[in-house]
Amino acid sequence: MRSNPPYYSALDGLRALAVGAVVLFHLGIPGFSLGWVGVNLFFVISGFLITGILLDAKATPHYFRNFYVRRALRIFPIYYLVLCLLIVYSWLAHIDMRDVGYYFVYLQNILFGLTGLTQHFTVAFNHTWSLAVEEQFYLMYPVIVLWLRRRALIALLLCCVVAAPLLRLLGGVFLSRFIISSVWLPMQVDALAMGALLAVAAQSPKLAALATRRLVLTTLALSGIALAILIGIVGSRNHWSLVVLSHDRVYPEMNSLLALFFAALVASASIAPLPFSRWLAIRPLRHIGKISYGIYLYHFPILVLLAPLAAALLPAGTGLALKGLFALSELVLIYLVAMLSWRVIESPFLGLKQRLGGSPQFKQTLLIPSTEPTP
């Protein structure tokens, strides 16, 4: 099996940070009220990697077949496994399942936007709205990359970066559909577009030359300061609820700054590597990043199913030590399930990717030094 390009090691580290933040957010760990931003980081990474792969594959045969086969083999097996298991659980628990069809075709984010996160299915699959956003992106984006020349693609991506906050403002403020601004693709497309712009730059010597370490570091610092100011304005406690946060006047700008900050972070790990990016390639982070999809998919159903047990074992007034021990047990269980899934289900399907979907390589002008490619 061909090894992945060297920058995958650092991006696996970023995936680990992203999924860790989301899991700790859903666990309600103090200090992680902003953990949901891990989803924004995932969007930027996806835009970066998918665009690079598609640009490399433009001149190759079976462009669409290879892309969609590889995506299906990576995403579908455990997604539909968990969905079917939750259907059985919902049937046993007498939960109304009239909306389950949305989940089969990755339209649950549309449903959530229209109903305000009210649906007829178990809440244990609510977190898959972000997977629906990515699947909708994967469905149309290969056509766009194939048809457009580089300059036209850059222009379209820049339009997406500008349009997304305007659409968030329109959906949240003027239409009073606040949750739409959080879960629909057009309102989240700036993060995907930011990552895509990085990939275009990475494959162009002239554009890559503009992505200097100084520029990336400056962008990280300025966007980070601006984010800190906005977070302070809203108040850290309000970030526990996206529904509450999406009502706030700073939400459109905050998501734009998150996209910019994370794009600079991805650039610092790939096309303009900064010294700290080497730490992203350490073995534990690469390992968690490798199984991050499984961790993300399994963690929320596990937390929801264990919630009654937590309520029984941890009544009001329970000390922090016992709560922490229970949370640690949940984290261990999530990891073990994800690891088992990786070895038994995901790895065999990844092997099929090489045989059925080709082996695209994402070429970059600047790369971090190779440490140990991920399998």
C-alpha cells in the first residue's frame, strides 16, 4: 500500500485536536465550551485535502468514479452501521422514527434548520449534521473543480468566503431561522472554501511563495486576537449552546474568523510550516487523528446511551472526582469502540480504496519534513 504524503502526519494531529475538542464539549468538561469549533477545523481540513486530491486527478481517467468510490468506502460503512443500530435502539425504546429517511440520504442538516433541531428520531445521531454538510459538498464540488480553470475556481472560492457570513446574517437575523446559520452548507461553506484556497495555493509555485511563515503567523495572531475579543463579548458560558450563540449578533463574524484562523493553522502544518507544527506529528496525535472519524461518529451515541446510567450513578451533589472518573470511563469506551471499528471495519474498506478507487497523490510546493507517514 502506498504511503500517504508527509504532510498527512501534521494534519492527522490537527484532526486529533479537532475531535478531542468536540468530544470534551459534548461531555460538558469545564473550559471546553468552545469545543464545537473542532467541527469548523474539520471543514477547513476537508476543503484542503479534497481540493488537492481533485486537482491532481483532473487529468486522470475515471475522475468521478475514483473520487466517489473512495469517499463511499471511507464514510459509508460505519455511518450506516451506526444508523442501523440506532434504528434498532429507537424501535426498542419506542422513539418516533418518521424522519429517519433524512439520515439515510444525508439531509438531516436541512431538517434541523427547518425544525430548529426538533426531529422524529433519536438525538444520538444529531451530531451527524456536519457529515451531511460534507457529503453535500462532496456531491457537487468535483464537478466544479473539473469544469473551472484555476483562476475561475479561485474567484468562486473567494465569493464563497464572502457570501457565507452574509447568508448567516440573512438566515439568522432577517429570517429568524437561527439554527440554519449553523447547520446548512451555504452558511458553512467559507470554512470549506478557505481550505480549498490553501490547496490551490499549495499546488502553484507563485501562490505558495506568497504563503510565507511570517504571513501565516501574522494571520494566526490577528485572527486569534479578534476571536478572543468576540468570545469575551458573548461570554464563554454562552458558547455551550450553538442555538444560543447563533442568536448573537457576532455569530456571522465569529464563524468567518474561525475559518480564517483554522486556515492559517492548516497552512502552518503544510504549505508554510511553523516550528510548532512538528508537535502535531507526534505519534499519539497521529494515532488519534487516524481514527478520528470513528471517534466522532461513535462518541455522541455512546454519551447519549450512557446518560441514564450517569444520572443514576451521579446524582446532584456528586463530587467532581466521581464525575471525572465517569467521564474518563466514557472516553476510554469511546476510544476502544473507535479502535475496534478501525481494525475490524474501516481498515479493510480502506484497502479496497486502493484497488477500486485509484491512489491519488496531493502534490504540494512546500511540505513539512517527513516523520512517519500514516498508514
